[in-house]
Amino acid sequence: MYLKARAILLDALQLDSTSAEWGSEIYARLGQVTGQIALFRGGEEKIKLGLEIKNFADKSLALNPNNAMANAILGIWHYELANLDFVSRTFVKLFFGGLPEGSFEYAEKYLAKAVSLQPSVIYYRNAYAKVLIKLGRDEDARQHLKAALSLPMMVAGDKQNKRESRELLAQL
């Protein structure tokens, strides 16, 4: 399903890859779908897909800096990169010459913007809360998790997202 969606989105780029409205949205969706594909890949392919994800999000934000999804994707990208363990970092350095630096501070910046642009997206609030926890801002994280739990479910994944909100809140 995700491979087909990716192919359709790549075709859509041929129609409009430069407008702030459609081009930005297509690139953001490509980043999202590529992220889903990367979840089921390993090693070298996962790393290559990770670089594509960042590239798609960067292109989306170049066209529209207020694309909430692209901001969230870059925030999550930085979070995941900052969270890599020593062995994974060493593997990437050996086989790819390294990756761009990710940081929790960059993750916080992008996810804060995503939440400010679309405060009703539970997934964004959870991702932001995880970053805030890493930065030692547990009370801020608590507020976002409570807000996530108060939001109505809007997409299929929100049941799981709310479960994650409750689990994260219980750990604080």
C-alpha cells in the first residue's frame, strides 16, 4: 500500500512540484509515506530512506515553511537521529561516511511549530512530548500529553496514539 502511494505521489510531482500549496503537500506526504516504508526496512536501505525523508521534508518547507506535517517529519527525523545508539552511529559512519547531525533541540523547534500549526493532531503532541521528556521538560510534556488525551480522535491511528499518550503520561 505504501509503495503504491509513494509511486502515485512521485507521479504527482510531475504535475506540480513548485507551488507552495500542492508542491509542499506532495513533498510532505512523500516524507510521511517513505517513513512508513522505512519502518519495515533495515540496514542500508533504512538509512537511505531516512535521507530521502529529510530531503522531502526540506523541499516541502522550502515551498511552505508553515506545512505542519513537514515540520513534524523533520522534528521526528531529528529526534530519531539524536536517539541513535553508539553502535548504530558507528555503522552509519563506517558505511556511509556519517549522517547529518540530529539534535533534540532541532526536534523541539520543528515539533513545536507543527503543534502550533495543527494543535489538534494527537500524533504531533505525542512526538513533541517525547522530545520535551528528553530535554528534561517533564511538566511541559505532561501538558501536551493531557491535551492529546482531551482531543477527539480524527484519524485511524488516534486510538493507538491516545494509548501512547496514556503510557507516556504514566511514566512521568
